Amino acid sequence: MASGKITKDFTKGNIPRQLLLFTLPFMASNALQVLYSTIDMIIVGQFVGTAGSSAVSQSSQIVNFATMVCLGLSNAGQILVAQALGAGKKKELNDIIGTLFSILTFFSAILSVIIIAAHVWIMDVMNMPPESYDMAIDYLIVCAAGLVFTAGYNMVSAVLRGMGDSKRPFLFIGIATVINLVLDLLFTGFLGWGVAGAAWATIIGQAGAFIFAIYYLYKNKEAFGFDFKKESFRIQKKYAGMIASLGTPMAIQSGCINLSMLFVNSMINGIGVVESATFGMGVKIDDIVNKISQGIQYAAMPMISQNIAAGEQKRAKKVVYFSWIYSAALTLFFMVLYVCFGKYMFMLFSDDPLVHEQSAVFISAILWMFPAFAVMRGSGAFVQGIGNARLSMALALLDGVVLRIGLSWLFGIKLGWGFYGFVLGYGLAPYGFAVPSMLYFLSPIWQKRKTLAEDI
């Protein structure tokens, strides 16, 4: 059913070379995905100002929260696809993919309705600066309405990642980025629609990527492993249960990390619009750096899944070791880049000298986060790749809720360190995931786990 045209077998061959070649398109895809939303902030910052930048950065956190919840379920499907391929169970792909498609479409539509219905309450909870309030609502409602397209693109990309295809997701997000850039300039700049124009450009771009992805997969359905027949979209109880049991902890994990961002944003918003805008811009810059290195984790996950399902534990461990090597080198490069050119990156978003002044504070605090992410690229991929969703969720709660909110409150409010303290707490939180996941990988505990492929 599935041919080598799309799928790749990672249970044999040179691991360092496979990981590197598989990683590069993911790095490019992730960079484009962050650039996609960053374009909104840059153009809005130039045409609307600091208040507009704050509105986009804060509202996009809500949309990202919903997207990451959907992505948690998508990643569950990715792991099932990868382990099915690793175990040689290609005939089951049609039911797995069809069930995943139907669940994600329904779930993303429900999230859209909830966000739109609760948008006033959400803005109040976030303590949105008055200067940005109305613009933030415009951005949130438009983007929430198009969430099904965002979730759809990520769903297709997750399945392709599970099959070992990293090139097509890069192509799809590239299409979305070009559409978004052109429409941003048209709607926000030329037509003067402001923040709402940036939102429309974002959603139309995502819709374009999703439609193109579905068309491509339909034309190559034999290689893809899904026949697109009406009956194939029925939710199969067996796989729905597996997606739910694996995906719910992942969705909670992704959601909690983004939910914690809302609390940190709320605390920073209480300081003022300049700090709010600076943090939003800084998070976007930081997101570009982190998402590029996250390409290593995205590549490592299906490689680990396939090898675990095939009983190749030594190869799975080797994937983690080389993930650490690659991510350490990349982290060192980005830290040097941040120190030398960080202020100039902020200048791309705003010409406000007050923002430029606060950018130095942000950079000095956020650098503490980089080593933690270097570790997570390998051990985090391992925890997710073997399907230990409960451990992944527990560590995410420690990172995203206990530490991210707790440390930001401790340093920013309790100790009175202000903006620096909030950013420092945000930056130190990932060690709550990095260190325990590394210890888990280095221990023999995981070797006794039953593989998901045995139940597929």
C-alpha cells in the first residue's frame, strides 16, 4: 500500500547521515512556520506600532495554545504511523490515518467555537494592555475561525513525518509563508486593515497550505497509504482509543506549556505595553532559534519509533546520542549569534527605542534556557518516540506549569526583579523536562516497556 516514494526505513543504514538529512528539511520547515507568524509582527510593528505588535504577540499565544493541543493529537498519530511501519504493519495505515483525520477535524472545530465564544473572558484573563485590547480581539477571532486549516496542515505533516518524509511539509509551509507575506503587505500595509489584515493573511496562508497538502496526498494516495474513500474516514474504535490514550497526555503537555505562557504574559502585561511588546518580540525571535533546533527532535522521533518497534534498541539509542551532538553544536552557534546580534533582531520588529532598551534585559535572561533545549532534542524525542506519553505529560506539567509560572512569579514578583525576573523564570523552566528525561533515557527502566506496535 505504501511505497518507498514517501516512506523511509530507518531500521538500517547510517544513523548520523540519516538523521542529518532527515533533520534539515524539518529545520527549514520550522523556521518558516515561525517566520510565518513573525511576518505579522514585523509588518504590524511597522504599519501599526508597538500597540499593534503587542496585540499580535499576545493573541497569537491563544491561537498557538489551541494549535499545540491539536498538535499533541497529531503527534500521537505520527508515532502510531512510525511504529506501524517499523513493525511492518502497512495495511493498518489506512484506518489509523482516517481515524486521525476525523478526530482532528472535529476537535479543532470545537476549539474554534470555544475561543470565539470566550474571547472577551480570555482578553480579561490575559490582562491585555488597553492600547492593544480591540486589535487583539480582531486578531484572535479571525485566527480562531481558521483553526481547522492550521490543525489540518499540522495533521498531514505529522503523518508524513511518521512515514519518514520531511520534504513535503517544508514545501507546504513554504507556500503558506509566501501567501502570508504577500497578503500581509496588501491587507495591513496597502489597504490599511491593521491587525485584522494580518490575521486574514495568516488564515488564508494556512488554508492554502492545507488545501495544497490534501491535493498532493490525494494525487499520491497509493504511496501515502490512505485511499480517501468516504468509509475510510470513519473513526475506528481501536485506533481512536490508542490516539486518545497516547494523544491526550501529549495534548495536555502541549497545551500546558502554552497555557503557562498566557500567565507569564499576563504578569508582564501588568508592567506596561513596552515590556509586553518586548517580551512578545523576544519570544518570536527565541521561537525561531528553538524551532530550528526542534527540527532535530522532529526527525529523531520517527527514527526512534521505527527502531523501537523493530526491536533495534541500540539503533534507537544511537539516534539520541547523535541528536545531542547536533543540537549542542547548533545551540552554541545560536547563543553566539544572540549575544552579538540580538538587539538588531529586535530592531526588525520595532523602531521604538524603549523596546530596544528592554531587549538587552530579555537577552541576558533568556540565554539560560538554551542548554536545556539542547538536551531535550534527544531525550525528549526518545520519551515521545517510544510512546511514553504519561511521562512526557508529567514532565511538561513540571516545566510548563510548576516551574514556568512558579519561577516567573518568584523572580518577577516575589523577589522584585521585574521584567528580568519574569524572563529568567520563563527561561529556566525547561530544565524541568530536560534533566528528568535525560535521566530516564540513561536508565534501564524504559527497556521493559511494551511497544505500541504490538497492539496495532
